[in-house]
Amino acid sequence: MTDRLARIRARSPRLVAGLNVGTSLDGIDVALLEVEGQGLATRFRLLRYATMDLPEGIRKGLLAPDGLGPRALARLDVELGCALATALGAVVKAEGLEPERVDLVGSHGATVWHEPPRHAGTLGASLQIGNAAVLAEKCGAVVVANFRAADIAASGQGAPLMPWLDHLLFHDRPGTLLLNLGGIANLTWVGADQEDVLAFDVGPANLPLNEISRRLSKGEAQYDDGGRMAALGSVDRGLLDWLAEHPFLRIAPPKSTGREEFGEAWTAMVLDRHRHRRLVDILATMTAFVARNVHRAAVDFIAPRPVRRLLVSGGGVHNHSLMHHLKTDFAPVEVESFRYHGFDPDAKEAVLFALLANERVFERPSGIPAATGAMWPALLGQICG
């Protein structure tokens, strides 16, 4: 393995893949990159990005991991490892490359449980599956996975991980605020130095929006395409204020959250408690709430740091109703898609894990204590291959 890693480090450019199953469980994200350098000297070119189908049986298991026993969870881990390898192989083939050309894979797999530290002096817990050994065997490349574990061991939250990439891309443009709208919304404020970075999970984004959209469409739509359904409803100010009282929103960073806090159970509780309201109005209000919560977090936790622009990535960037609310709430600060300042905004998480794998091979710590609360910058990822 030592010789194999040395060969990867010596190769320039390296062909590195990033894999991720986001909190929304809408597919397997695959990014294929050419990478040179390390640290702030890293340079990369995104060759291809695609979202591949997530097999329905795996998706159902990931939606309800609490109901799985150890045998079923172990099988799901192996099955997802196979599915990740299949998705990667398809993207490599579409790029016209042979599978053996891939030097390195960074795989985040899928999160089945995320629990931040509950009290000072205690450790959190986070479990990602998508068996790295199976993936390495099937794709033939060195695989780096389990990116949260080292940060958690250092008393951190293990999340968010995106600030490393945000700082790499925008450290020369301090005052940039970056918002990623996946299942959960997270913010990164970038300063000139890594020690100045402030990042944290804000609260829910696509998780409740997707669930309400499925119910509103009677299962025909998995998400609110373009925010069209939300645009048909009216924002209910009473419900908006009630949603804003959630205790997580008042916790000061560092903080992280996930499906455990804002997933199907929470959304079902909101819908049941407010069943006297029209479902389309609840969707419109929840969409406005996501934007309002992001703005409130910026006011409460980012200020008085200057914010020169807000760049948005993740699936939520395609929701025009959500983007409209963000632009209204943040005016006069400019709100734009990340696409105009980087690359495909949907690819960002997969690109992150490819580059974190590159850092791990060079034995460079990529954890950011200011974001996760860890005692020191952790060496993220475990190597398999």
C-alpha cells in the first residue's frame, strides 16, 4: 500500500473520483476530476459529473435505518458498496476511459446516523455506509472513506466538511458566504485565513420540501421541480413564526444536524399539527422558512463579519421560489448560483470528497476546528485498497 500511495502522489495530474449519497437520497453523485497539487496549491478540472440512480431497495433501507437489524444493515452496507462501484464504472465509461485509469476514489457513501456531541467532554457518533472494501475491490482503485470519524474522535461534530473546499476556492475573495442547499442547509463564511472560516449547519432545506412535495403530488413528484408548487401557495405568517421557534436554530455554532432532527418524522409532526392548513400553503411557508432561517443565521452568527456575496449550491439552487425568498431576504447582498463562480452546483459535494481523498493521500489534515469544534485539525478519511 505504501508504494501504491507513493505512485498516486507522484502522478500529475491524478484521476480522482468523488462519490456521495446526499441526505435527500435522490441518487448517487459521481464526480470525475483531474487533480494536481495539494493544500491551497490544489488545482483541479471537473471532467464529468452525473447523478446515477440509487436502487430503490437501498433507498428504502436508508430512509428507515432505525428499523434495520444488524444483519440487514450489514447487507445494506455491502449492497451500497456495489451500487457505488457500478455508478462510478458507468461514469468512467461515459468519459471514454478505462476503469484502471482511476487513481483514487473519495467516497462518503450514505449517512444512516449522525449524532453531534451532546455535552462537553463527550463524543458524538456518525455512521456512513457503502462498504469501502467492496468498492475498492470492484473499482480497482485506492478508496478513502469514513471522513467524519477522525474529527469526532478529536471531540468535533464531524460536520460540516464543506468548509475545506469553500476555503480552497474562495480564500482569495474574503467575505464570500456560501450556502449549500441539500437535505440540510449549511453556511460557510470565508476569510483570508483558514482560522477565520466560520461554518455550520443552519437547519432543514430539501428534506421537508421533498416530503411535502411527495404528499402534495400523491407520490408523482419526488421534489418541487423549480419551486412551481410552492409558487401556487401562500406563506402563512403564523406558521412561519412557529417554525422559527425550533430550538436547534438558536444554538450557536459549531453545530450540525441531519435527518434525525429534520427528516420524515419532524415533517410528519408539522403536517399533523397544522393539518387544518392547505398543504400547498404549508409547502410555500416551509420554502420561505428555509430562506428566512438562512438569513437569520447569517445575522445571528456571521455578523458583524462582512458579507460581499452569497453563492448557492446544491439541489435547492434550482428551486426558483426558494431562490426568490433568499434574494428578497438578503437584499442588497447579491445572491447567485455557485455555477457562475465555480462549476456545476450539484457536483459540489462529490467534488469535495474527491479532493478530501487527495489530501488524505498526502497526509494533510483537512478538518477545520472552527467549523466542527474539534480540538485540532483532523486527518480526515480512512484508506482502503
